[in-house]
Amino acid sequence: MERRDSIPSRHPTRREVVALGIGAFVVAAVPLARSRQRLVRRTIPIMGTLAEVAVVHRDESYAHGAIDAAFAELRLVEQRMSRYLDTSDVGRANAYAMHDGVAVCDDTALVLEASLRWAAASDGAFDPCLGRAIALWDVGHRSEPPAEREIRAFAGRGLFRALDIHSTPGGTRVRFEDPAVAIDLGGIGKGHGVDRAVAALRAWGIDRGLVNVGGDLYALGTSEDGDPWEVGIRSPADPRQLSGRIAVSDEAVATSGDYLQQFVHAGRRYHHLLDPATGEPRQTSAHSVTVRAASCLDADAAATAVFGMEQDNARALVGRFADVAIVGAV
């Protein structure tokens, strides 16, 4: 269990509130010192990153209960959808779905179906079935690219088309129709986890707060003065600087970037965001793209899909989805 006393809960100064944030975002708000409200926040490691939940509430103990519920939802999503867990729905599917249909829970089925919608709309620029290619590159541990023949095995395959999701009287089952398929929900699962955490806060009656998991954030309600939360987007060139600011209220923002997981070989930088068309990291002049949407699931998927796209193609893609918009790329 994370320590609840690791970050004191008290009336913060404006300087302290401005420092609130993890990963791609920094969030600013007016100070709460003139009210009876408190900003209560905690951070835990999860989903290969850090998750921060912050709640504005007058009862610190009640706020911690709501945060516990939000973290429980994030843990549940990880347990069901991590490809690193053999016991998860995704882990079991990757092990057995080529031979037999594998039963998955309704929540996993929902995310898989959303993934296929984004894959179809983007003509495969977003592909949830590149798990084997992602494992091949293993950017966090490599110092040189894989062999060309290994890369070519995944290029232009449209592997999402080989993922079959079907309902049965006993529930939803998934099956693979190509041995190259392995599910990886890294481009959408964190966003769904944020949505689940936000739903948990709302179930506790929380109407003002933040859920921030790496590059996926949802701003619930408004800051104290009734204005939207001010979200600063960190510069990929210098995380101490901001590349932009946006106002967010009851809305999600997500950023995909090539600057956190990478290695350099022979003068070329290789990062973790693969282009399904080539089987290699995407080549682009921009180093990050930020998207806003009504749900963090859609913001996460959209940011993954449009990273590296030509601007007109990117805007045409998100235009097919309601309440999704590109904030900018740098």
C-alpha cells in the first residue's frame, strides 16, 4: 500500500498547486487558502508509469477514501489488460487465442472494440495487435535496432484485422487469425484506466479533481474560482519549460511523444511509437502531439494514432470522432 502521509494534505499555496503534475502535464489552479476546501493528492507507480490522483474536498479522510477507490480502478484495469501479466485477459489471449477462443471480461472487450474502431478509422495507423513487434523493439533495453528481416515480418500487415471479437451466451471471446498477432493496449489502456478512476471519484460525489497517469489526464470540474483547470504541456526539448497551455474542465487531454523511451544508434534516434506500415519507430519532425477529448480513452487512442501523421490527415481522422480535437504538435 502507498503511504498516505507521503504528501501532506493541507491548504496549499499557489506555488504548490502550480507544481501539481506528473509526466507530460503540469496543472495550475488558484490557491485554496481562503476556503475550507483542501487539495488532497497521492501518487503511486502503476501501468509502467506514475499515477497521481488529486481531489478538492473539505473532508481529508473522505477525500482519501475517494482516492483509494480511484486507485483500485487503475489497478483493476492493469490486472485485466497488461500484456506483461500472464493472468490478465490480454496475457491469456496472447498465449492461447491463436488456438482457441479466450474469454475476456466485459471491460476488456469494451477497450478491444474501441481499439478496433480506431484501427479501422485510421487505416491501421493505430493497431492494438502489434505486441510482438513492440516486444521485438523493446526500446527500453535495446542499444541497436533488430535485424531488418525481423522488422519486415510486421510491416504493413494490418494485424488488427486478424483479431476476432465475438459474443457468446457465456460472454465475449477473442481469437487470433494470424500467428503474428499479440495484443498490446499501451496506446489506449491508460486512457481507459483514467476514465474508470474518474467514474470512481464521481461515484463518491467528487466534482473537482484530477487523474493523471503519465501522459493521460482528466480534469474533473473546475478550479476554486469556477474557471477551468489550467493545464501546461511540458516541452519535449526541456521538461522544465512549457510548450503550451490549455483550459480543461470535465475533459481529457493526452500526449504521445518520442522523447521518453528511446535509444540512439548510428546517429539515428529510435523510440517506442511504432509505425504499423513499416514496423519501425515513426519518423517525424514533431516530438509530441496533444489531443483533447470527452473521454481519456479516445484522447489516448487519438494521440497514439495521429503521432507522426501529416496535419491534414490527422485532423481528418479525429474529425470522424465526436468530441475529439488536436491541440497541437511540437
